[in-house]
Amino acid sequence: MAQPKNKQEARLQELILSAKRMNIQVRTEKLLREAGYRAQSGCCRVRGQELILIDRDARISDQIEFLTGELAERQGGDGA
């Protein structure tokens, strides 16, 4: 059964704080889409700072899943 939205939001905030402790900036933004192009959450480096962009229009469960995976990669986890 899915978690209530407020619990999911709290989990997302916990993950964002975890990223901050790892010196990773996380931003939730409206990722613009154009015909033939589908933007999605991702990571990059800007001026030496790691940055994770999360599509704020994605379902919160998808945001949590994406951020969990990104942080696991940086902690040396491979999910196996």
C-alpha cells in the first residue's frame, strides 16, 4: 500500500538533507518539455559542485526512487 503523501514528502526531504550532508545540491524544478523531447530528472556538475535536478511534476514516489538511486551510487552501492 502506498504511503500517505505527507510521509512521502517527509522521506523526500530526508533524502535531500542526506544529499546536502554529502555536499550534493538538490533542486526540484519544473523541467520544460518541447515537442519530441522529454526532460527527466538527472545529475550534473556545475562549477565543481554536484547538482541533482528533480522534476517537480513527477510523482513523489518517482522523485524518491530517483534520488535514492542517485545517493546509493555515490555511497558506493550498486543495488546488487
